[in-house]
Amino acid sequence: MRVDKEKAFVLHRRPYRNTSFIVELLTEHYGRVSVVARSARGVKSRYRGQLESFIPLLVSWTGRHELKNLGNIELLYMSALLQGEALMCGFYLNELLMRLLHPHDPHPRVFSDYQQALDGLLERKPIEPLLRRFEKYLLDELGYGLTLHREFKNNSPINPEAFYRYIPDRGFLEDSSGDHSQLFSGQSLLALHDDELNSEVVLKDAKRLMRWVLSFYLGSKPLRSRELLS
């Protein structure tokens, strides 16, 4: 199998044998692809300075097995470097994709959403709305999408004046208990549904909800990038 000039970003890399890297790529049409970049750690490597995260690339590879052989790579266009908090957020996006995407499962929309999120970080757009939207779109694309405008039990519309409990892998159920620490306001759920992440209250609820939902699908192993952001 040979693939030529596929749009890609580097999600992660790790040393392999004496002079090579195993590189995890997010590609536009092939999903997450693992490639071995032979002799990439040598001083005279043709890959020197190019196998970095957040740089848009055109990559070629060959191979019939799960681990492909990296061929030529080209810089798709010049891109500024992420710095500070934006850089940590970029690592968070990469770790989410590494943990949630299955190898060779194509998700062109995820690729597009990721590229837009990186552009937003470079343009210094507000970080919290940007992350919440990416998380929501990623869950939608992977089949874990949240029904934010209706209850799961009786399909009744979410009431902006009520509070709701999230039931993992099912949805939201109205709950009038006095303990609001595990509840979400209907107003915040509807705002997240409509991508109207403009108020501090809605953003706090959205962040709390997304952490809860993602933790369910990620399992017990914490995200290292989230710890760095904290």
C-alpha cells in the first residue's frame, strides 16, 4: 500500500531503536496512522526539524502492516508556533485524539475541526469556548454525542429553568434535589447545544460537563496535559 501527499499533523512521536522515531499522525482521509521515520534522529536526517506537532504537512508512506514506513514529507504552508497556554492546549487536543481515535478510522471532520482549533489558538481566540466546542464536536463525530436539548427518558424538551443530572452513555434527566454539585442547568445545556458559549456561568458548566463525559470514555488513566493546564 502506498499513500502520497496526504494532509497530516504529528500528534506524538517516540524514539524507536537507535536512530528512528515512531510517529503518530492525524491524517485527513486515513485517521490516526502510525509510521516509522527511519534514521530521523540523525544529524543529517531528511526529516530534521519537520516531525514537530502543530505543523501542517503533506506526508507519504508505504506498508501493508499497521506500522507504516514514512516516505517524503513536505511543509504544507508556513505556520506560526504555539506558545504558552496555547501550546499546552495544543498538547491537550493531541492527547485527546491519541486516546479516543482508533487507528485507521477515517474522520475528515475531526481533522478539519482540529485544524480550525489550532488556527484559533494561533489567532489567540478565547481558549475556553474553543476547547469546549472541539470536545463537543469530537464526541459527536465519534458517536458519543450529547443530546443537550431533550431528556433521554421521555424525550421532553430541556427546560432552561430546571436542573439536570447526566447519566453516562444515556443523557440528561431532570433532578430537583438540593445538591447542585452534580447537576447542570437547563439554560447551560441549551446554550452548549446552540454553541452560545458567551457567559462565565455557561462556560463553567460546559467545562464541568465535558470533564465528566470525557472521563467516562477515557477511563481511569488521567490526561497528563490536563494536569499541566491545571
